[in-house]
Amino acid sequence: MALRKPPLYDLHADRATFTDFGGWEMPVEFDSIRTEHEAVRESVGIFDVSHMGEIVVSGPDATELMQRLVTADIAGLDPGDAQYAAITDEAGIILDDTIVYRLPASEAPRYLFVPNAGHDEETFDRWVDHRNEWGLDAEVENETDAWAMVAVQGPDALNAVDDATTVETAALARNEIVASEVDGVESWVARTGYTGEDGVEILCPVDDAETVWTAFEGCEPCGLGSRDTLRTEMGFLLSGQDFDPEEEPRTPYEAGIGWAVDLDTEFVGRDALAEVAETGPEEAFVGIELRERGIARHGHDITVDGDVVGHVTSGTMSPTLGEPIALGYVPVSLSEPGTDIEVVVRGTGKRAEVVSTPFIRHK
């Protein structure tokens, strides 16, 4: 099957190195992962994240449909607010994680939510199937192919965005979304991101993607490689790697996002998760720092006294810290920061330690 190409593909074709990510041919790096990573941590970078899905839900029963299919309290969102949530099955296993925006400037509740790359079609089908099963009056639209999405991130991001938009971004609350022009293009601007730095994510029509991108030509263009090192330093989950319903089935409590579960609401998987909340999960998602030379990678075993006790799901050399870091699952009894473990790298156990995340500490 041919890879989907983002609307900025032609603009970046001569400069970026591309990779297959979630069925999309996406830029993995422009200059270098380290250069791009440092730009975001120290100044500002811009990412093409048009591989993310966009699904819009509206109609009289839109709130009920959203509330019953994600783990967070969607009914409590005010217009312009956003909420991180998980999408779970009946057993409480995470199918995907998402940001749900309640769009402003709408008399009736209208929601935009963002599935991860390659999940838009299956998520759309899930929403439509449950709407029909429950007899709800809601319209569900998969608008992924209608929108481009760019993320401007870093300590100087808001200044860069203010120069190009009609909204004062510093006045936006975290997780707030507003309508704004970006270099004359009607867009949605949200104070959200996946890097641990301040900044915004901008949704604009695909035909205007180049106009919006070039409005920030003073920003360092960044690929998915630096996006991965940035999110790993923060301990953020990556769908399909740190959790996956087939390869890495995890509940929100195991994956460290129990705070995104509201058991006072009724959603698919709620009863199963109530049991986990009462008994506690058996394993926990933890940060890991290696104390010896070597880089932990996805799938590497975690051992104690030679016995395999867990495994790594993400790992990299932290550009900010200059140290190898990783994320993975271990028994709850071994999840306290300071616990000594080993990670098996190329057949050799490397001394390591469980640490709290984020790995970097901001002032």
C-alpha cells in the first residue's frame, strides 16, 4: 500500500530525510536530530505533524458520544478547552491516546479530537459504530485529509507565533484552542504540544499549509527524530510503542496516565479500570537511566540478579543530558526511583537505575 504524503511533502522533499511513520511518509530530520532537538530546548523549532488525525463530532448527542468513548471528563470542558484522554476497549486496554478539543464559537458542543498517525480511519469507524449501536444523534467526520498541522515549540515559540497570528498566544491558557489567522490563513491555534516546551499546534486547511509553514521560516525545521528524543526526555507515551493493543497491551494505570481516567463517568472500559484502580496494577511504566556505556532500545530486557523482570519500550541518548535514557515496564515492586536494575544491551547487562520522569527538570 502506498504511503500517505503530508501536504508539505513537496516543499520538504529536497531537504528532509523521510521515513514511514504510521503509514505516512514523514520528515525524520532536516539538518540533524541533535541540532533540531537543541533548537526546541533552547529557542524554537517547527514540526510538520500533519500525520496526526482530525475527527470532528457534532450534533445533539456529541457530548454523550465523546464521554462514552474516552476516559476523561469531556462533559466538563468549556468552549475552547482541551483534555488529554485515553481510548480504551472493554478490558480497559489502551487503543490510542488523544487530545480532545471542545471548539469555541459554536452554539452547540462541537469537538475535534486527534488520534495518532494511522489511527484516524479505525477510530472514525469506532465512533460511527458506537453511535449507531447506542442510537445517538451525532455527526462524525474524518477530516484528516482536509487539515495540515504544524507545531511551533520552544522557549521562543510564543514570540514567533505572535508575529504571524492575530491572537496573543501568551494570553492563552495551556490546552486552550482559539480561531486565529496565521499569515492571513484562517486556522485553529492551540497551546498544546508533545515536546515538554511551551508552544502551539496549528491546524490549517491543506491548501494553505505552505503559507502557514513559511510564516515561520526563521524557526528551525524539525523532523520526527527530534520529536522522539524530546518526548522521551519528558517520559511521554508513544502510541504503538509504549502501548499497543496487540503488541504492548496496557491499561492507563500501567502506562502512568491514570490521572487521565475519570471513573465518575461512564465510558467503554470503565468497569475494568475501576477494578485495576482498586487493586493496583501489577506493572508500572518507569524512567530508566543507564550507568554504563550503551543505549537501551525498544525490546531490550530489564533484569535483576540475572532474572528478566521487564522490558524497554523506548530508549535513546538524551541530547540534553548527554546520557542514555529509556522508558519501560517493571513490576510495581521495582518501580521506585533509585531501584537498581540492569538493561541487556547486545547480550550484556548494563547497570541502570529507575528514575522519575521527566528526565530533564525545567526551572
